[in-house]
Amino acid sequence: MISDWHFYLAAIPAVILQGMGKGGFSGMGALSLPLLCLVIPPVQAVAIQLPILMAQDLVGVWAYRRNLHRQNLLFCLPGIFIGIAVGTLMAAKVSASVVQLCVGLIASVFVLVSVGRAAADAAPERPAVGKATLWCSVGGFTSFIANAGGVPVQVYLMPQKLAPAVYAGTMAVLFAIVNYVKFGVFMAIDQLSGPNLATSGVLLPLAIASTFLGVWMVRHLSGAKFYPMVRALTFGVGLKLVWDGAAAIMRGA
């Protein structure tokens, strides 16, 4: 288990942000991995983060078990599995920094476009299997490579203007599936060690409490307040990913 107090200065806010994201504020969780990478190597950060994400997934799925959009789940799952499969095959060949840069650009452009749609009071989009397969394939891939799968799936779901709890529930189930599949793959490639798992266990109570906090906030916000907050978070995460990805590419990482 990690005992360096510097690690926990970054890990505690990272886990809280991660929990808020799993509780329904998609976007906040993407800030947690960069925080952990300030104090430990990226591969170790992902390994510590994954069991925590899995526990938070259980909370999110239970909390939103009656708030799912089943048609969207049906449309999204094939793309999710395609993305994870491609990520598994290409993990050693694709730079995580390039993935971060691309996801950041997608997030930033998407938010600017969605703000324009909101200002024009555009009608909600309907679920579409082609669009779901495209963006969820990207989401499954970027989640596996760089823990940045939320943004591409948001590009598909947010224009539908689902009720906040339905949106959060659909995201919760999709990424529970992603993370449990990823756990099996990480075990197979020997990325989960005893000390890393012990560190995850120490952070687990905080992770669960922060997820319930996120759920509570989503339950008490109207769509008119929820979606602007999610767009703002997504735009901030997008800019952060662009910055991190571009900086890593310039360093040759």
C-alpha cells in the first residue's frame, strides 16, 4: 500500500471527483486520472483507479436501476464492445497522449456546438443505432487506452436531452460494463498488484460516499440546471485533455 502522504494529497480530491462523475456529473471523473498522474506513474494510476471505479459503478447502477434508457443501452453496447476489443489489440501501439488530445478536441468542439443548439432551442435527437455504434466504439477505445471514454458517449447521449436521472443511469450501466471488462483484461496482462489493490481499498469508503453525493445532487437538479453544468464540466475537461495530450506529445511521451 502507498504510504507517502503526498500521494493522498492528490488521491483524495481525485477520488471525490471520480465519485461525483459516477454519481451522474459525467466529466468530473476525467479530471481524477491527471491528478493521480502528478504523484505516480500513469499505468499505476490506472491500476489503482480501476477497482475504485468498479465499486462506484455498483453504487451508480443500484441508484439509477429504475432510470435507464433501454433502447440507448441496446444501441450502445455493440459499439462499446468493439471499442474495448480494438483498445485491447492496439494498447501497445497507440500513444495515450494522442488519444487524450483527440478526445479533448472532440469534447471542446462538441460543447461549442451543443451550446449553439441549446441557444437555438433545437429539438431533442432520437436514439440512432449508427450514431450510437460510432461514438460508443470511440468511447470504449478511449476508455481502455486513456480512461477518457465518457466524452464520446456524451456526444451521442446529450443531444437527446434525456431526464438527468435517465442520462446518469444510462451512463452508469454502460461504464460499469466497460470497467468490469477492463478489469479482466488488466488481470490478464498483470497490471493489478497487491500493493495497488490495497491502496484502492483504503480509498474505497471515500469513493462510495462521494458517489452517493453525486447521485443526491443529480436527483435535486432540474434538466435546465443539470445540462449546462455538464456542458461546462465537459468543456473544462476537454481543454485539460488537449493541454495534457499536446504537452506529452511535445515532450515525446
